[in-house]
Amino acid sequence: MAEEGKSGFKSGFVSIIGRPNAGKSTLLNFLLGEKVAIISDKPQTTRNRILGIKNQAAGQIIFFDTPGIHRSRSRLNQSMVKVALATYNEVDAICLLMEADRPDNDENDFILETLQAVEKPVLLVVNKIDLIPKNDLLPIMERYSRLRFFEQIIPISALRGEGVEILVAELFKILPEGPKLFPEDMITDLPERFLAGELIREKVFRLTREEIPYATAVVVEEFKEREGKNLIVIKATIQVERDSQKGILIGGKGRMLKEIGRLARKEIEALLGARVFLELWVKVEKNWREDPRALRRLGYE
Ligand code: GDP
Ligand code: MG
């Protein structure tokens, strides 16, 4: 239902920003009720701007999930941060996620600096409230409220979905009246090919540690539907920076690669609603994270 006192439908763009691991992708997925953004317990999982469309009777909100904003030296990470900052100019409102269980996080200072000249409404979303005792919430919100002017401060648990409805209602108060910008059955503008590659990358994040997830990129080389068979053949290359990383990704008797493939295939099948034949290769591409041409080829720049 449209808001009382105002006629008509609302629509607009909203960016979800925050430090790495704040729960941005978890929030986007909960908002959409579908997994369009991959998630891990490691920082810097999201590398691109992920668009997600939420339809309600009151209107349509187009969300941007973004890479975590952090001070960084590597070229890849700097481009990731740029992607997040660039959304400031494109949106009607910004949701800044901070974590309820990490009130002393000085990484947030840097994010506030990037917002200094920004005149768009900024909502502070205090995420992960399921991790703190209820009584701690008010003092934490009070503390956060002194950091800057926020349009609203909304406590949520993106994991459990608590408070998310309130967040959406607050956003609709801010958004302008406008037409439906995307068709109702569309939840993202990302091609299935990209999502398949991301699900493979997510499994690498889940199953490997230290430098390996960060040194990994996935290139989907082939994505073909076998007509009349409800079967999709996907061939993808997982690229890493060093031979030793390649060895770990493949694992003894190919076990690691098999497990990555098995977990990814299950999720890609659920996503596409088809059987999937997934073939994975591992390739060494030295220093790709600092190589502008490699970054462009991968879509990171
Ligand atoms: P992003 O880097 O900001 O996109 O963060 P992710 O969405 O990838 O989440 C990072 C980690 O935080 C994952 O392990 C999530 O399961 C976890 N997480 C996200 N939201 C919540 C929450 O509300 N409560 C709890 N307990 N964990 C959360
Ligand atoms: Mg993310």
C-alpha cells in the first residue's frame, strides 16, 4: 500500500555499504529472499556491485550490495573500494551497516570520512544484534548516533531477518515517487553465468584459507544449455597466483577441487533449476591482482 498522504508508487536506488564482513551481502539476500550475493566469514568476499530488486505494493527498491570499504594497498582492493564509493552518486539513500558486536571498530572512521561531503540521506543499520545482550543495544546505538547525522538508526539481524521490515518501511519514507524501473519478475541484472562463477568462488572462500581465497578469481569459459535436456554444461577456470596455491586448490588426488565442484554444482543447480555438468580447471596467472589488464578482463576494473 502506498503511504498515507501521498499518492502513488515509489521507486529508487539504495546502496548498502560498510566495512568488510559487516553483513551487507547477507542483508541483500534476506531482502530479496534469494541468494544473489555470495557470503563468507572472511572479509572482502564481494568484489562487484551486486544489484538486487525488491518489489512491494508500496514500490520498488533497487539495492546495491557493495564491496567492503577499507583502506587498502592492493590494486584489486582499491578498485573494489572504488566500486562501493561510486554508488554514492547513483542512489537516493545509503544504508551504512555497522556491527552491534564491534562498537570500537576504527575501520568505520574511514567510511565516515568517505561520507563527509555526501548529501544523500544515510541510514545507520546496526547489524548482528543477535550477537549482543538486549540491554547493550541502546547504549551502542547511542554511541553510534554521535558519529554523524543519520536519517534513522535501525537495529537489525540480517541473518535472522529481525528489523529488516522496519528498515524497508523507513526507506520507503525517503524514496521519491516514481515508476517501476525493472520488471517485477527480475531480482537482479546479473547474468546467470556471473552468478555461477560467484558460487564457485564462494566455495573457494569456504574451503580454503589464508591468502588463497584472495588470490582466486573464477572465469566461466563456457555456459551452454543442452537443448531439450534440462542440462547446463559449465566450464570454469579458477585462477590463482602461484603454483603452490594451485596445488592446494586441487588437493591430494584432486579432492579439494572435487569438493569445490560438488558444493558449487548443488547450488548452481538450485539457482538455475536445471541439472548442471560442471567442469573446473585451475590455472596460475602470476600477480593478476596487480595487473590492470587482468583486472579489466575479470571485470574488476
Ligand atoms: P559482507 O562482507 O558485509 O557482505 O558480509 P557477509 O554478508 O558476507 O557476512 C559476513 C559474515 O557475517 C558471515 O559469516 C555472515 O553469516 C555473518 N553475518 C551477517 N549478518 C549477520 C547477523 O545478523 N548476525 C550474525 N550472527 N552474523 C551475521
Ligand atoms: Mg559481501
